Amino acid sequence: MKFFKKYTLREIIFMALVVLLSVIFMFPFYWIATGAFKPQNVTVQIPPEWWPKNPTLQNFKQLSESPLLHWTLNSFIISLGTMLIVCTVATMAGFVLAKKVFPGRNLIFWSLIVAMALPKQVVMIPLFTILSKLDWINTYQALILPAAGWPFGVFLMKQFSQGIPGELLEAAKIDGCTELRSFWSIVIPMVKPGVGALAIFTFINAWNDYFMQLIIIRSEKMMTLPLGVALLQQEFTTNYGVIMAGAALASLPMIIVFIIFQKYFTQGITMGAVKG
């Protein structure tokens, strides 16, 4: 009772709603994680078994017979490469658009805003044509480099860079700092929360980019984990246990990345709220 006396009725209702929504959003992952340890006949039974009474590793054993490690390695190479290049380009471009004055700056910024409204499917045909002429189909660079100028990333980092005091940059310039030294020593530490948030967005987006990978990848050697899990669904049409095991493993890297960068992600959301 002492606990309830600390909060008003409105706060208690709000917390109850937050807990309820958290349970709803976490339930699909819970179902996948527990289903990965259920035998095939249990995963499809009605009424469902909410917790595996007789857990088994047979699904993971059967999954290990597929090129799982190779799929995972390809996904890591593509996702990490995309994350690094997007964070690098977006941080530099966002800083320039926020703090440098040059002809066409506003035109470039509004072009990015318009580009953010375009769905990926609209640019897929010209992008595929360009990649074909470069002979990049079925290569890592075809899945990494097109994301380098991600409009959302540039927009996000521009908003963070606007909070950097211009006087601080002028003082660094007077002290003899080059543009590169000022960017590395002053800008990067001040926009680190934004970089952390962008790293999470970019990694998850690249890891789950099934559509782009399906269009570009042509061989099993280049296949990624999302494509591999889809292939399992074709090979094991009714074996939902194996499919759930693959889906559970595919989600683990995203959870790990979020845990690593969650401090910066939270700071980034908070700073954005204060600025807004």
C-alpha cells in the first residue's frame, strides 16, 4: 500500500499501460524464443504450450546443418560496414549543413527532406541499373555503399550538430586547430549520443533489409541471415521449430547492438526532445 501512496491514480494507470504495452510488444519475441526449443508437433498444437515442457535442441541441431555461420558472417559484414559508412558520412555532412555557410546549402537540405519521403521501391530500378553497369551485383559493396548518403542519417546528425556552440569552434580555430582536428576533438564528442542512436537505426535497418538483399544477392555464398531464414521456410515448410530457431538467432545481434548503444540512444532521444 505504501507503494501506491507514492503515486497518483493517473501515474498508476500510466505505468500499468506502459507495462501492458511492453508485454504486448515483447510477446512475439518470447513466442519465437520458446518455440525454438519445442518439438515440431508442439509448436503447432492447439491449445498452444506457453512454455516448453520438454525443451529440445533438435531445432538448433538441424539448423546447424545449414550454412548458418556463413549467413551470419555475411550479415555482420554488410550491417557493420553500412553502420560505419553511414555514421561517418552522416556526421560529416550533418555538421557541414548545420555549421558551414555556402551556396546551395538550403537546396541540399530540402533535397534530403524530399528524399526521406521517397520509398525505397521507387529508386530500386535506377539503383539496380547503376549497380549492374558497375558489375557490382552479388557483391558486398552493392549492399553497403548505396546507403552511404542515407537522408535520415544526415538529417539526424544535422539536428544534433546545430547544438554545437559556434563560439567553441571559433576558439578552436583561433588556437590553431585544423578543420579535421576540430571535427575529431570537438564535434564528435558533442554529437556522440546522436551517433549512437544512428548506429542502432542503421545496423537494424541493414540487418533486416530483406528486400534489397533479395534483389542484389544471386548466389548462396553471398546469402545473408534473413534470406537464409526465408530459405529454411521453403525447405522445411512445416517445421516451425527450425524456423523459430533461425529467427531467434537472427534477432540476437540486434539486441546486442541495442544493449551496447542504448546509453547513447537514450541520450539522443532525450536531447532531441529538449531541442524540440
